[in-house]
Amino acid sequence: MKYLLIYNVLLVLSPAISAQELRYLDSSKSSVSFRGMSVVNENTIWVSGSSGTICRTTDGGKTWQWVNPKGFENRDFRDIHGYDDQRAIALAIDSPGLLIRSTNGGQSWQTVYRSDEAGIFLDALDFEGPRGIAIADPINGRFRIVYTLDSGKIWRKLPNALSPEAKPGEALFAASGQNLLMGEYEDDFVFSFVTGGTAARLFVCSQTRGCAPPFVLPIVQGGTMTGANGMMHFAEAPFVFGGNYERPDASDSTLCFTDFTGQPAALASPIGYVSSATSVQDSLVVLTGLKGVAVGTRRFSNKQWTLEDFRMLSNVGFHTSGSAGKRVYLAGSRGRIALLIF
């Protein structure tokens, strides 16, 4: 166990957001890029990233335990799900596709899913109770999806007939682990995911009934690094975020709300490209990207934000985020892990 001091980050804040404080919790792994985060509660957070790095805190970020799985030192864990302070499952991108699971606080890990299929590239996973989904880029024109019914012990491949087709050049981005959301409906479960590349679309699917016709998003698209990075539910509607990774300053067509009743309008982001977003008690949304961190209030009508509704908190970029209560945890490149307190 490594004990770390908490360093305050001094920021110039506007009066509207002066009650918020951003702290660096850790930056000791400066060569690591974090893109996976699971906030179980205000005390327990799991974070994962490159160079086989996984860490855990059980005291709200005051101390961190580095629980790097042995034998996976060269893998990039782009997503992680923590059930509690002892159990977690992590997703490794590239080949072979891997899901590994720990039941003892990260002291040991077991491979629960492995795919050596040509072209496999896992992107994200999500859980609703014991049921979970992991999704990969298309293979032979269809998104590859696997699921579990027992908290990740056993994984099964969703039949091709129920897996949606992808357009040429359409894929998913392993940007923050937020492009896949699980739900539950009676004895079935549903899941939704958003795509990027040549097309930016929102899919809503069922384990037993397949997918509804996808919803075309107004997020910037058409290139190899454009499209949606993730989504969350905010203001009773799916809120989608993304952008152009190669043009992170471009702010247009990076955000949108959609309620499936009509073509939504694209919204602009104060930080341009957005890789992650999280909400704070349904009244604020925190945007995270390459160019910094911003907070938007819920002062909007018809789900139409203006840039004046946002305030910049930092010009330091982060890749992923998660919230519990009035706390938002952030993680990104150069080993940065931070806490935003409201």
C-alpha cells in the first residue's frame, strides 16, 4: 500500500462555481494513461489504464492500492467495473480480447473471457446487477457482443442474428468506458451504445429480441476519429457526447440530447472534444476532454444549452469520470487522478 498526499490544484474560478474545489489525488504513475473508472460509492473507486495498471481506493482517494494483475503488464485496460471494494472486472483492448476478474480486492485476477478472433478489439463493458455486457468493434460487418448473467463468471457470445450490423468504417471508441449502458426490463435486459467513425448512431438492443433501428446522431462524423464517445441519462433523456479527436478545439456538433421523437439539434461544447461526462445530483453535468474540464448548469429549455451555461474549471485534460453524491472523480493521461467536490 502506498500512502499519498493530496495536493490541491489552485484554479481561477468564476463566482458562479466558486463552491467547487478540484484536487489532485495522485499522479505517481506519470507514464500511464487512465481511461477506465468505476465509482462504486464515495469511498470505493477503481481506475484502470495502460501498462497493465489497475488501482483502487477504499477511503475516497486518500490512499491508493496499485493492484496490477501479474502477467498482464503490457495490456491496456480501457474499462473497469467495480461491484464493491473486493470484486471488479477489467477489460483489455486489442488482441487477444480479455476480461479479467478479481474477488479479493485485486490481489489476484482470473481470466473469465478470452477471444483470439482476428480483428477483436473490445471497447467497453457495463453491468446492471449480475447481468453485464461487453462490446467490441465490428467483425465481418457486425458488432461483437458478449454477455454474462452471473456477475462476470461466465460469458457468452450474443448470436449474430441479434448483433446489429455496422456501416463501413463505423466502430466504437474505447475513450472512457461510457459508450455502453445497461438496463433491465422484466425478465430480459436491454442495452444501448453509441458509435463513431464514418457514422455516429445510437443503438438500443435486447438480449433476446435484437436491436431496434438505430438512431442517427447529429454528432460530428465521417472521419476515422470522429463521432460519439459516450452517453449518460440527464434531464430524463440520453445525453450524448463526442467530437473529433484530431481536432479537439472544434466545439460544434460535440453534444446532443435525444428523446427518439425527432432529429435532435447538435450542441456546442466549451472544451471542444468531449471524452467523458458525468452528472451531479441531476442538476449539473461535468464535461471532460483533452482541453480541460467544464461544468454546465441545468439552465436550459428544450434541452438546448448555450456556452454561457458552462464554466471552465480547469485547462488540464482528463479522459474519464464518475460521480457519487457531490463528488466527481476524474482520471486521465500522465497518471492523473483528481477529485472535484461540490
